[in-house]
Amino acid sequence: MTQTLANLTLAEMAVQVLTTADGRAKTALSHAHAATWFAARAAGAPLVVGQCAPPDRPSRPAKPDLLPPREVPRRRPGSPTGRIALLHAVAHIELNAVDLHWDIIARFTDQPMPMGFYDDWVKAADEESKHFNLICDCLEALGSHYGAMPAHAFMWQAAEDTAADLHGRLAVVPMVLEARGLDVTPGMIELFAKAGEAQALAALNVIYAEEVSHVAYGSKWFNWLCGRDGTDPKEVFHSLVRRYFHGGLKPPFNTEKRADAGMPPDFYWPLVEPSGRDTDRSA
């Protein structure tokens, strides 16, 4: 096809988001491009994914300072300051997720994928943009803002490690890192409910409800690739996680929500670190 979508291919739209530094501006552009994509889909317009080289790292604001995970100050979520720090960590995760979902669109255009693959990741990026803004609103209502505290750099390290491996990207990002969010978010919801912080509680409930589908997109397309290749998804998943994820998985697991996302226990329990207690990299 030669016609472009609003004069940009989808890959070019993705790179625009990735090269926008400010979080609010990045998510506004993400929303706009997602709306353009789905409006064209609904109208039956010709759609062009295209090819466009994404940056090695997405543009980010000057703050927060990014530290190795073990150097990020520990949070004590029982205090108001600790709850703000927890929300800041969630905002950082959501902004990373916006970039990760647009990056998977732009980075792997050399591999032919069904149009549904792009629909899923545009939708996920759009929802992650909403999540980032919801949490930023919570921070600002509490007198803080995104960038006020240091954050960790691990999530983009996972993207760099899997930059040449679509199977690996799907295994590590949605099926490990985002699946961990399904494990830990119920505890955060309980914490903010006990504290009576209604705005944060509402935002976390939205995130929890929508993140299941993001893990499910990873599982769906990982299994699709393995089916195309004639390989065993569980065996390939175990191999890739051991190759790219630095450390074993950490229980407890939200088995119900993981199952809803297409991840049965025999996918993740064999990957539990023998000591069982690696650093939580989900926040």
C-alpha cells in the first residue's frame, strides 16, 4: 500500500511517541495516534504499518534520576510519604509501558505480523497512557509530581536485551514484568483502601482491570509465534526467560489473573529462583 495514515505510517507514529520526552506530552501524542489508528480501522481505510527505526532508548524528561534497582530508596508504604513514593514508582512503570508498547510496534516491522498484533499494542499503549496520567493526577493531588523521586532503569534494560528478539520481548515484558503487576497490584489496592485515599484507589482499580489484557496480548502473540514456528510455547518461554531475565521469578503469584491472561502455572512456577526471593522489579 502507498497511502499513509494521517500522512504517517504506524511505525512513524510510534517513533514520534518514543522521541517525545515530557511524560504528559508523550501520552497526549500516544492518545492522539491511537485515536487516529482506530478511527481509520473503523472506517475501513487502508492502513500502513511501514518501517521506521526506533531509538535505542526513548526520550525522557530530565527527572526522575534513573538508578539501578537496588539503589532506589526503599519505600515504607504505611506512611503518607511512602504511599507517594509507591505512586511515583507506579507512574514510572506506566510511562515505561507506553514506550515499550510503541517500541514493539516500530522495532519488529521486519517480521510480518497480522494486523491484530498492531491493534493490540496500540490499544495497550493507549491504556498505559491513561494509567500514567491517572497516577500523575494522584501525585499532584498529594502535592508531588512525577520526577520528584528517583526511579529504577530496569524495565528499559529488558527492552534493550530483547531488541533483536520478538519472542524474547513478548516473553520478558508482558509475560514476566507486566504479569508481576497482576501479582502486586491487589496489595496496593488494599493499602490505599485502608488509607482512605479514594483517588489513588480508583486509579489502581482501573489499572488492575486493564493490565490483564496487556499480559494476555503478550501470551496470545507469543503462542501465535510458537505455533507458526512449530515449537512448544512453554519450553521456548522457559528458555527465553532464563536467557533474558536476570534472576528467577518471585512468588506469590496471582494465579487467577494470570490464568485469565493465558498463563497457566506450569509456565512460571518452574522459573522461581531457588532462593525464591529475588528483588521485586515490578515497581
